[in-house]
Amino acid sequence: GVPMSATRRYSPAFHNALANFGSWSVAPSLAFRVMRVWHHISARCEPPEPIIESIDADGIRFAWSSSVSYLDLEVYDDGTFEWFYSDRSGTAADGVDGTKEDREEVLPEAFYQRLESLAECP
């Protein structure tokens, strides 16, 4: 059998959002950046489907929210990122993580670890 494309596990609405940044008045450069980031993070791991939101005029946010945790990644047109993680279970000593208001130019390993914990990747 032919292996199913990893992207098939995401809803049409998600693909529609990725394909239609232009209609959100998102700069083409930002749309390109966001797509590149999505391909980069989903190549490492198959994250659960995120919510995609526009933030201001110069950013796009991916957010993953569940009863036990919240993770978001903000991608900006200047090539920087912000991310935030919160453990909602109340059991984790390191309940909050992220960039703390300082944008970063490279996504750190800590972000991927948080994302992989959500995805329960092998």
C-alpha cells in the first residue's frame, strides 16, 4: 500500500488557512515564513492540528490547547519567533516555558521538546 501523506491528518480548514494567508492581508514574505516554519516543525514530528490566528499585521500564531497544556508559536515577518508553553495539569514543576517577551531568531530545542510532548511522537 501507498503510505498516507502526513498532511492528510489535518483538516481541510487547516489547509485552507495555510493556503489563504493572502486574504488575511498577510504579507507574502510572512506567509512564506509561516509555511516554512510549519514544514520545518512538522518534518520533525507530526504535531496535533494547531489553531492558526493572525496577530497584529506582522505575525501569525500557531496554538495548541488541551486540558493538560497550552503551547503557542508566533512567527513574525522580521524572521523572529516567540513561543509560550503552560502546563495546565498542575503537576509539573516547570509549568511555564518560552521566550518571555524576547523574540528569538532560532526555535530552541526546548520548543521542539514541548511540541513533541503534545504530539506523543515516537
